[in-house]
Amino acid sequence: MIIALNLHLLDTPGLVSFLRAIIKALTGNTYFLPADIAKLPVTIADMGTQATNLESTHTSRKTNKSATLTSTEQDQVTLVMNTIGDTADFVEGLGNKKAAGDLSLAVQIITSAGFQVKKEFVVHQRTFEIVDVAKKQVHIRTKAAGARASYIWQGSANPSDPGSWSFPIVTIEAEVIITSLTSGTNYGFRVATILPTRKPTIALGSQPDWSDVIMVIVP
């Protein structure tokens, strides 16, 4: 499950409101235990301070357009955006881990923290999903295609780069656990199903029928 942010669409008041909504959603949230809250990349108290500081500077700039104040607001906007992004990464990773492949639960956990999920990802999970994530590894599966079918799996930390995909992993099961990944990295994964009527190899220069890419941050 991945979070949709679109922070570039928000103005300064929008960023302040978003950050405060996250603070409110995380405070007393039953999905996030005190031990989880203690691991937040930015404390809830610091989030509140950042929101207040940015709001104050933005209000001051309505009557004071000085270069210094403008620069201060830009720096504070960057800080708030980074805080929201880092918090989203944390919530996304922890939410996926707690849900352990339960899509509806992952959605509940993520949205309870004030974030939204990418809709296309939710639809995609009907046939291709993250089962679980653990330290430097991910468990993924796809819809079984029947007896004697085989499956080709690939991962990439930069899915938009065709040359970045890992060496294909071939299985006869409709799931695989990929290990030795880099912690804290947002990976994309894809799978291709090879039906039993075809040879489980790809002709030179051709490409298998890859699925859509599924993204997850590896803890």
C-alpha cells in the first residue's frame, strides 16, 4: 500500500492544515502504540512547532514582503514538506507491516493517520499484492494461473529506468520472498505469468507481459 501525497498542489495554508491534521490523527491513534510514536522521524511536538512557525511567517508576509521573510517562509515550507514526506514513509512502512497483506486493514491504518492511498494501487491488489515486509525483504504474490504455470519476478529501486530491474527470479509458485534489499528504500516490483502452454523462457529481444508495478518501502 502506498500513500498519495501531491504536496506540490498545496499552498502554505494547505501544508499547515495537512500537518495539523496528521498531528491530530496520530494523537491517541490506537493503531500506533506509544512505542511506534516514539519512532516517528519527527516528534509530534516538533510537527506542531513547525506548523505554528510556518503559519506565523506566512501571516507576517501579508504585510511584509521583505526578501528575508520570504526566504524564511520558503525554508519553513521545505521543512514542513520534508516532515510530511518522512512521516508518510514511516506510516506507509509501519502500516504495511502491521497489515501483513490485509489490504483493507492497511487502508484503515494509513487513512487513520491522516493520509490517503493511491487508488490505482488498491485496485491492482486484487491480483498482485504485498503479503508482508520485513527487514530487508518483501513477500509478494500474484493470482495463481493454474497447474504448471510459472512466474517471473523483478524488483527495482528506480522502476522508471528500464535498465535498473533486477535479474529475473523464476518460480513455480504464485508468490516469492525477495531478500537482501536495501532498508528504507522505496522499491517497485512486477511479475509476469508464463502459461504452461509456453516455454518458461523469453525469446531474445522480447519482453514478457509484465504486470503493473507495485511499490513498497522496505524496512
